[in-house]
Amino acid sequence: MYSDKVMDHFKNPRNVGEIDNADGIGEVGNPVCGDIMKIFLKIENNVITDAKFKTFGCGAAIASSSMATELVRGKTLEEAWEVSNMAVAEALEGLPPIKMHCSVLAEEGIHKAINDYRVKKGLEPWVEKNLHSHEHEDMTCQH
Ligand code: FES
């Protein structure tokens, strides 16, 4: 059911933990399954120099947070904002359809952490494109 990449990132998740004095923190949850993801970002000169996560959730959510933190490291905030849940799922060599919503959590967590940073800096938060509204409607978690 799961790709080797998903199993790898689930069994050996990268970037687990917290960042002391993180510049941006984003916590998101899926109300249906109760899974929670918290993303920590270190940002220097508009570039994400470190990213870590803590996820209380299913295997797909853990693999997605691991991959998402890998993908945004070294990116500018603009580039990191464009990392979609589809990109996370693709980098994981696919997720089963009923698990796609788990990767949405990762995208939302990154977005929330970026906006947390922007608001702290006195900048306007960026607006979600709302591309994934159909996935939100289907946030049914099947463990
Ligand atoms: Fe809840 Fe995956 S995030 S089942």
C-alpha cells in the first residue's frame, strides 16, 4: 500500500524535534482523526535554514512532515510557500488516495509557520490559495 519512500520516512523520520527560539511555528490539526502536526522554522535573510517537526499522527502524516521539512530547507519563504501537498506526496513516490489529506497537513503546517514568522515581523500574512478545498471536505481519516 505504501511506497518504499513513505516507509523509509515513517521508520526513519528526518528532522524530528523542536527548534529553540524558532522564528516561525505552525500547528495544525485534522479535526476528524485528531492528528496534530507542529512545524518549527529557523529563518535567516528570508531563507529557511532549519526545519523540524513534531507530529502526533498516522504514518502518512509522519512521512509527510519528514519530507516537507526536507523540501523546505534551504528554500526562500516564497519558494517554500509553493511547496504543495502534491509536491510532498510526489517526493514520497505517492500516497494512497485516502491518505492524501495527511500531506495537506504538512502544507498547512509550513504555511502557518511562515505566516507566524511574517506576522511577528509586522508583515501581512500570505493568503492560502485554497486550492485544496476539495481535500478539506474529505478530511476523513482512515487508520
Ligand atoms: Fe489523520 Fe493521516 S493525518 S489519518
